[in-house]
Amino acid sequence: MKAYRASILHLLDDPTKTTEGAVAFHKDGLLLVEDGRIVGCGEYEELSPWLGKAELEDLSGHLITPGFVDTHIHFPQVDIIAAHGKQLLDWLEQHTFPAEAAFADPAHAEAAATFFLDELLRNGTTTALVFGSVHKVSVEALFAEALTRDMRLIAGKALMDRNAPEGLTDTVEESRADMLALIEAWHGKGRLGYAVTPRFAISCSDAQLTMAGEVVAQHPDVWMQTHLSENLYEIKETARLFPKAKDYLDVYDGFGLLRPRSVFAHCVHLKGDAFRRMAAKGGAVAFCPTSNLFLGSGLFPLEEACSHGVKVGMGTDVGAGTTFSILHTLGEAYKVGQLRGDALDPFHALYLATLGGARALDLGDKIGNLEPGKEADFVVLDLAATPLLKRRLAAARTLEDKVFALTVLGDDRVVARTYLAGVERWRRG
């Protein structure tokens, strides 16, 4: 058993729905870890009798939180982050598709996978739902690297059989064969999971989406990830390609892709009825504020989605997203809310980045907070990582104010250590 003494903060429930007991904070806390799981979390004074069995590390002055959950990110776009361009569809043609073509090369995919996962851990992300390229080898490289780190990671090869350049499309049967092989080899291996991944409706024929729905039905414990209602022109083009659907969400629903473990990135322009239908069928949204702002897509209506019971997690959406840092992404989410007239509560922000993200991925029983029995994925945050942050937090009078300042001023520099299943996998310096 290992023990860590520090301040500890985690969420036991959605603080916007449970006013009492949702936020658990231990100023002088103790975290006990054994065999990759949390066995105790609470006040140091109360849990100190356990220390006879444990190896204690004193991290006083630091803050321990659950590892961050990224519900939407693109592995093959790491090299085009911060690439200048126009809005979504033009940006895909100009930057994304050329970058993703390189992932047909296994050596390139392997090198990129190492960097990509290092960057996630450096930013305190311990679980991610990831888009691969259309190439099977891209997902194999990512899974292989994640397995060596015992990381909880869900990924899938992108499905595209139309409206993409040569070399980035495949046939329905090729896609089916690749997915079934990846599911057989990797799904459930270690802490890995497979996600059926139609890029978006524009890139998939009816036959491709039908096949995707069949694979999901045959393997009900896999995930499904795609894009939904991100850009106005994209929405218009989708309506043209699927004239029988009542709206964009109905396209996916009609092919059996709206269900628990379905995660829809963006949903910027979704409205009440669509949110209600999504909630009723157990779907979730990945809120990606940095990419929505970077591509000029719009402002996600977080409060409206939550009011209809939709599960929401945070997504960095690298490479249109401009940071791997979930902390920095929360600061941008606050700004989006301000522009909509809905100020994001600091504890709700932390919930979205941890337990809320875990619930969006249907993993709330395994990760997302530091309750006993959960997998020991956690981060150690340095509250004096920068002179400005140190000074600002010293002036904060309440925990709420400290958490807010951390989400606005925090980034990768704040993350001192990252632990996966109780094993330190990254340490600053």
C-alpha cells in the first residue's frame, strides 16, 4: 500500500444537481492506494492509523485531484495544432486530411503515439476517447503504446467512404473487417476500449453507417464516437445528403448509433428537442470550447444541454483544439458561458473534467473520483507552479475562488505528477 499526504479535492456527484455533499475537500488529506485502486481517501487524522501498512509520501502544499478525462481528441492531428485556416470543412481539406494521410506508415504512427500519450500525461489526462485515422495501423500503434502504460484509453479508426481524398477512404467491407479485427485484438485488453468512429455523416454513405450500426449492435459494450452539429455549413450539407432525416441527430439515430456509450462531439447548434432525445437514449456530448472558438463554429449551450439531462464531458479536440490541457480548456469553457450569459460554476467545471467525463463515457463506476474501489488514476497539482498562480491562490478566500483561479490560470505547468492505476507515469522535471 502507498499513501500520499496532500490537500485532496474530488466530486462525488454533479454539484449543480446535488447541493449537499457533492464536493469532497480535505485540506490535510490522505490518499491510500493498493493494487492499482483507491482503498482510502479522507482526512489525514482519520486515516493515519492505516499508515502502519503503507509507504507514506508527504506532498503537503500540493493538491491531488482525479485524473482528467478528455472525451474528444484526434491522435493524427497532433502535428497540425495551431494551423491557420478557415472554418471546419476548409480546415479539414487544407490541414487535416494531408496530416492524416501520413498515418498509413506504421513507423510514423508509432512515433506519434508515443508523443501523443506523453503529452496527455504531461497535462494530467488519464483517460481519453480518441479518433484514429482511417488506417488500421494508426489505432494499433496507439493501443500498443497505451497498453504499455496501463492507460484507460478508448479509440477507433475513422470511417470514411466518401467526400475525402484518395488514400483516406475505404470500402464498407474493408471498414467492417478492420473494426472487427481491432475489437478482437484490443477491446477489453488491459484498460483499452474500442469505439466505432464514423468521422461525421458527410464522410459516410448510408451503407457505411448501416454497417457501423450493425457492428455496434453486435458488440454492445463498445463505444461510438462522431461529430454532430458543429458548423452551420456542415449541418446544411448533412441535411442535403440525408433528406429523410428530421435533423442531424436523427441521421445517427436512424442507423442505430444513438445509444448509451455514444459520444457526440460539439453539438454547438443543437436545440431542446434534440437534447431531449439524446438524453432519453443515453447519448453524451463532448464540449470542445477551444476548437469551437478556433474554427468559429459557435458557442455550445452547456446549461441547456444539462437542463435536459444530457451527459457532458470536456474535449480538447486537438488539433482544431489549441491545447492538450483540460485545465486550460475549462478556462475557455467559462468564456464561452460568459458570451452566452451563463457563467460556469467552478465546481461544475471540475466535475465535467473528471466524474462528469467518466459518466459521459459510461465509466463512472471505475474512474472520475477518488472513492474507495475506483481505479487509482490521479494527478498531483503544484499550486505554486507559476509566480502569478501562487500569488493569486494566496489571495483567494474560498475554495470556490481557488478552483476558479486554477481553471483560468492553470495549464500543463501545474501538473507535477500523473498516476495511472496507482503507478507514477509522468513527473515534471
